[in-house]
Amino acid sequence: MTALSVNINKFALVRNARGANMPDIINISKKCLQYGADGITVHPRPDERHAKFSDLEPLKNLISKYRNKEFNIEGYPSDNFIKKVINVKPNQVTLVPDPPGALTSSFGWDCEKNKTFLTDVVQKFQTNNIRVSLFINPSIKTLENLDKISTNRVELYTYDYAHNYSKNKSEAIKSYIKVSSYLKNKFPHIELNAGHDLNLENLDYFLKSIDNIKEVSIGHALICDTFEFGLENTIKKYLEISSRL
Ligand code: PXP
């Protein structure tokens, strides 16, 4: 079974377009959890065009009312991000190497080049009881010193898989199977998340091909699906795939 964390950034983007609290992302998050989602993810960017840093505390208050539901905050670990996330203490922080103006996360960490920086940052979160996940490419050469960084989890960046899925899904999944087997053998204590461009079409094959994914975080496609199916039905459709034992 894989946990489904709903990334609500795009709901926040719509809210921000008019400067009023519509849609109310606390209410949307509450519904996502009531309909069965296992958690909520936000990615407060430096320009706050999606979720804002001021959204973090109310979201934490909401999510902590539920048993076994998790709050995941993604972002580049700037000093400001580190301070604000430690204040809020989510269950998990997912660190991405995005530059400030990035449209969306488009690559994972080079763990060799950023070893010292990441080791220090990961420790800061962990001493505050926040589980850390590092966003990574499906490429073994960027992961060789992962044990030194001591992350709890890694999140596989699934853009390449998603974009090659319709051409040849067994080819598209190959590098992901390779990396997940490498991690399982070399660092069995590091757990695996996945995310980016996953959708109702490609999620099932991904989860059937890699059996140990702890959590998927899904935003863009899930929110687009709500226009067609409504929020409750959309969450159920994703759960039917992710929660299959
Ligand atoms: N994981 C990370 C690190 C992300 O930055 C994003 C997008 O904010 C996602 C997962 C979710 O991607 P998508 O919106 O394509 O589902």
C-alpha cells in the first residue's frame, strides 16, 4: 500500500489569483483527508505564488487533528525555508534543488556535489523530529554517498517516466526499477517516495513495477481531474490505485 499525499499548490494558485480566500485551501484539505487522502503536501516557493508560508500553521493545525494523516512541506532549503518549516514541524520535509523562479521542480539533487550542504540541512530537520526526503533523479551516479547524508527517504522524480509512458512504458520504467533496486540493496533503511506528473493513467503501472513506494504526492493531474469527476470521486479513483494491497 502506498500513501497518497495531495499536493494542494494549484488550489492555492487559484485562490491567489483574486486576493480573496476562495477556494479556501484549509477546507479543501479537510475534504481531501475526509475522502481518504493520507496527507497534504504544499510547496511554498520564495515568491509565494502557490501556497504561502502563512498557510503552513493553519494546515498543520488541521492535519494534526487526524490520526495517521501527514503534512509534507516541499522546498529549497534556504535559511528562511528552514526556519519556517522547523517552526511548523510537519511530519516530513521534501528538499528540492529548485532555483527561486522555477516554474516547477525539474531535477533532483546531485548528492555528491551537495553532500556537505545536505548533510548539515538534513540534520537540522531531523533534530527537530522532522522526517527528511530528498528529491532525486532516477540516476545511480548521483546517489553514491547517500548514507553520509543520512536522509530518511528519497523521492523519485517521475517526470521522465510520465512523459515516456505512452510511448513505451516498459522502457520508461527501467531507470526507476534500477534505482529502486540499487537503493534496496545498498541502503535498505532509506524509504522511497515518488512524485511529479503522476496521473490516473500512469500511476498503476508505476506502483506495480516498484513495490516499495511509501508515498506518492500528486498535484497537477489530480486537480485537473477534479474538474471532470469532482474532488471526492477523484480522490477515490487515486486511492483505488495507490491503496491496492
Ligand atoms: N514532488 C515535488 C518535489 C514537486 O515539486 C511536485 C510539484 O510541486 C510534485 C511532487 C507533484 O507534481 P505534480 O503537480 O506534477 O503532481
